[in-house]
Amino acid sequence: MKFKKILFIIALLVTLGFSICYAQDFINLDVIIKEALKNNPKIKAYEAVWAAEGEKTKQVTTLPDPIFTYGFFGKNIETRVGPQKEKFSISQKIPFPGKLSLKGKVQQKQAEQSRQIYEAEKQELIKDVRIVFYDLYWVDRAIEITEEEKNILINSAKILQRKYETNLKPQSEVLKVEVEITNLIDKLLLLKQRRRALTAKMNSLLNRPINSSLAKIKEIKLQEVDLDSKALKQITFANRQEINVLRYGVDKAKFGKVLAMFDFLPDFTLGFNYINVEGGHTTQANDGEDAWGATFSVNLPIWRTKLNAGFKEKKAKLTAAVENLKNKQNEVEYELNDLYFKLVTYSDIVSLYETAFIPQTNQAYESTRTAYESGRTDFINWLDSERMLLKVRLAYYKARADYAKTFALLERAVGGNF
């Protein structure tokens, strides 16, 4: 009766498993990365911010709008050639030569910062996609291995059940294998739930409907690092987007400091006035002749307390920018070294499983199975060897996934492919 219940649970599990349908045979990592970069709304938002910052350069390097003024006289002002009726004026403010150019350079550095932030978000998205991809890889391998082990135990359970019915095996062995099958079913339920969660996360990164199906992950090829930590550091300091953001921030602060010095210099305003004079009121030859004039004005930056404070502010911001850059370089260097040596460790672990653990465990399992079938060992020893084989196989693929995820994190730390 219990064995029939086990079979019912297995049938239910298979039914649930069909809910994880595959849209194609396998996922291609490069394809979904391109899809994510194309469709992810966060990336589109940062791209738009970058484009917006680029448009600001033209704004800050253009002269301010000229000012047009119209005036009329409530009571006409009498002149030799007639009464003045109305006045037209236009003026243009002209910043001290070099100010607009400096403002443009400051804004260009701001735009470069936005571009680097955009590139950083792209690399962050690529890293996130790869992490989920490798998690899915491990879950798919774990489901396959657990299914294989479950099928082995089911076949063993059938044999034990027949032997129990003919009094060749005790009921305790049948019960133990049934418990083990139930444990594997429980693991499969959890693994398939984990896959559904990872699928939903991947869909969110790809901007797909959250319940879209996702194909199976095929076997992955582990990439190797051909560079030492010193070479990686050089590449990282040149390519890492967060470092470049701060590097452009230092340049922007330098231009800002120079611009603050220009605040001590005056700006100019040129103007032109035209006065309409009404004719017919005098006997002068130039009766009703309109008047005009030009103006020139300059502001006087005499409030040195304010100007000095502004300069000190820009100087302090430059110091902060330089120190922030140094701090980020230190953080990135630590992150780089940590990930590099983690990758070396995971590589050694994967190699250890391939050259020692897996061959040894397989040999032990086959030896115990043969001994059990010939009656030279008991069921418990065989079951223990089966558990150990399952554990080692799962751990091996977990180590491969950890290596691949660490490599993805290392590429993110470097700032992209290297």
C-alpha cells in the first residue's frame, strides 16, 4: 500500500514538472544577454539620462537670451526736434571670454559621467543575467541527477517489494527505500520551485512576462583567466566604469575650480536704444528726427567674501573628488583580488571533484552495489553509498556553477570582458 502511495506522489510530481515547460531545447547565454540589453527598461532609462546630459552642453555654451525693452512716455518729453513718444531698447549680456567654454567643459565631463554610469548599468545587467543563468544551470543539473537517483531507488524498491513478498527480504529494507524515495521527491519539489523562482527573475531582467517559460540550460564551458592579478588590475583601473565616473568627476571639479576663478572677472552688457520722436511740432530742418544710442555696462564683482567662499567650495569639491577616486580604486583592487583568488580556489575544487571525488565515489558505489547484490553487504551500506554518490554529483555541479558565477563577478569587477 505504501509503495502505491509513493508511485502516486511520483505521478503528481511528474505532472507538476510539466508546468516548467521549455520553449526551446536550450538557452543560449549570448542571445539572452543581447535581449536583456535591448529590452530592459532600466537600461533604457539610463541611456535616456545620458542623452539628456549630452544635450545640456549646447545649452550652457550659448549666450543668454538678449533682452528687448519697450518704453513709452506718459508725458511727452519735449526736445528741440519734437516730443519723444516711445523708446525701444535691446541688450545682450556677454560673459567674460572663456566662461562659456569652461561651462561647456564642465558639462561635457558630466555627460561622460552619465555615459559611464550607463555602461556600468549594462555590465551590472549582464552580470545579473549570468548569475541567474548559472543558478538555473545548477538547478537543472540537480533536477536531472535527483530524477536519476529516484528512478534507481524506484527500481530497487520494486525488486525489494517482490523479495519481501516472497520472504527473501525484511520489510524494514522496503520501508527504508520508500523513505529515501520520499526524501528525493521532496528535494525535487523544492528544486522545481526554485527553478520557477529563477525563471521569474530571469524574465524580469529580460522584460518578458513574468510567467513566460524558459528553456533548459545545457552544459556550460568554464572560462579560464589567462592574466595574473597585476595585469587584471591595470585593465580594471582603465576600464571599470565606476572608476571612470569618479575620474571624470575629478576633471569636472578641476574645471569647476577654474570657473570659480572666473567669477572674480566681470561680465559685459552691450545695448542699443532707439527713441521715436514725433514730428510737426517745430520749424527745425530735422523736425521729428528719431534718436538712437549705444550702451555698454559691466558688472562689478566686488563682494569678495562671497567670491572667495565660492572658490573655496570648488577647491574642497576637487579634494573630495580626488579622495573618492582613490577610495574607489582601493575598494575595486580588494574586490578584484578577492574574486581572483576565489576563482582559483573554485578551479581547484572543480578539478578535485573531476580527478578524485567523482571517480572514487563511483568506484565505491559500484563496489557496494555489487557486494549488496551478491549478499556480501547489507542494504544500509548500499543506501549510504548511493546517498554519497548523489551528494558528490550535486556538489560537483554546484562547484562548477560557483566557478562560473565567480567568473561573471570578476568580469563585472574588471568592467567587462578581458
